[in-house]
Amino acid sequence: MPCYTYVMSGAISQRELRNDSGRIMRALIEGETFVITRNGEPIGELTPLRRHRFVRTEAAVELFRTAAPVAYDRFRHDLDQIADQDVAPRA
């Protein structure tokens, strides 16, 4: 799936929703959420139904900022214990 990058405000007008629906739908696919306004007043929220497939870099960095360090050798050992390293294709 292609990655679309848009600089969009979290709030969009009713007119913008009508006129730019394709662009807004692509942004929804990317996980954007919008507040719909009419005459400058918020009237609803447009959110994606699926879970986010794409995580923004800033969110990932913040999420792992306080994570424990990874012991590479132990991690590699654990992966080798559960992952099939056979190069033969599966049937």
C-alpha cells in the first residue's frame, strides 16, 4: 500500500470534506482523524475504522523512549529457538 503524506489540519470544513473527499479518504487510510466543522463550529469526528498500519516516527520514538535495553545475544538466541531458519521453500 502506498504511503501518502499530507499536511492537513485536524479540523476540516464541511465544504472541504465534500470537495477533497479523495484526499481525505487517503489520509484516513494513513490513520488521520478529523474534526468536521460547519461555520467554524465542530459538528463531528471522522476516524478510520481499521487499526493503524502506519505508525508515525515521532509516535514510535516516544513509545520506545522508556523501553528497556535489548540484550542482542539473548534476543538472537530466543529468535533462533522459535524461528525456522530452513532456506527450503514451504509447500
